[in-house]
Amino acid sequence: MIIKVLGSAAGGGFPQWNCNCRQCADVRRGAPGFRARTQSSLAVSRDGRDWVLLNASPDLRKQINDTPELGARADAALRNSPIKAAVLTNGDVDHISGLINLREMEPLAVYGSDRVLAVLASNSIFNILNPDKVARHQLKLGQATALAGPDGDLGLTVEAFSVPGKVALYLEDASKGADFGTSEGDTIGLRIADPASRKSFFYIPGCADVDTALARRIAGAELVFFDGTLFTDDE
């Protein structure tokens, strides 16, 4: 199993477009030890040829251009892509807006919870991904799902599970007051596994808290990608 970190910055990237904090200012002036980063996203593949995106960052076009394995192959058809599927962990704009980069009638599959798929269905801009070409698959929480692209099985499974979080800012209901809370499926974590090699890892972005259930789930894991969206330990 091959994993590529496409981006590791928080929403807005690094530097953030309108931020003049010390860190953003330093990266703009080229200070030693600072490097610009795109927003968080991973790509995973069993064979190095067919790839699955874990979230679709707004920076996806740059991430594809910076990652040769994700670009159109020179030895293939005029229109082609090694990106065969995308798995979404929530409806945050930082995790779904990159799907718009995958237009142009290229076949692929999109996976998400029922609540995340409902977000896509309710926003007509995502109709640019022609449903005749881009299949949408609901992930059942707590069940391992075999990932498949337009050409068949990708050799990987994904298990989705709820994690503490909250709905995306643009989906919040102001009538509920300051503590908007969340519902099951608003934010999920993923366990990606390669059944053939028995290797697996966890991808848990946008998590609000490591509660007892999550701590037990990831105990003993070989690899965990965790994004708690915090800058300091006591934030």
C-alpha cells in the first residue's frame, strides 16, 4: 500500500491568503524552516497505478500537478486519470470543493456518509460531476466497504466510523445558538486496509476530541493520520 500526503495545512492553506501572522509572514519572505503547504488531503493506492483520494481539497489541482502519479498518463488515451475514487470524511468546503476539479466527464467513484452525500446532492454545483460518469456510494458506518473505481476493484477497503466533530460552518443552523453540535455521519474517520497484505492505517481529519471510543479504536495502530485542527496543545 502506498500513501502520499498531498497537503497537510489547515483550511486556507499555509500561508493563508489573508493572514499576516508571524508564521504566514515568514513563509512569504522565504524564512529558513518554513515551506508553503496546501490543505490537508491524502492519496492511497495498492499498486501505484490506480489511486483513491481521501478528501478533495480546494488545492487539488495544484496537488495533482505536484504529484506525477496523479496526472494523466502519457501512454494512455487522450483523456485519462489514475484517480479512480474519492472518499469524503465530511461536508466541509475544505474537503469537498476540490471535486469540482475532477469534472470533464472523467469516470470515478465518490464515497461518503449519507449526510455528506446529501450535501452534494443539495448543491447543484456538484452536478458538474455527471452522475452517468461519477457514481456516488454511501458508506455504512462500522462496515468495511470494498473500494471500486470505474474499472473495478481497487484492492482496498474502507471502514467509516463517527468521530467527535461538528457540521461544516456553512451548514450550521443559527437558530440552534452557539453550540451547534453534530449528528452521526457529519464527521467520520476512516480505516483504510489492504486485505492482501493485512496492512491498514487510520485517517481522522477534523476531529474535535479523542474520546474513549476513538482511543480504543486506534490503540495499537501501525499508522494514524490525525488532524485535530489545533495550533497549540491547550487550545
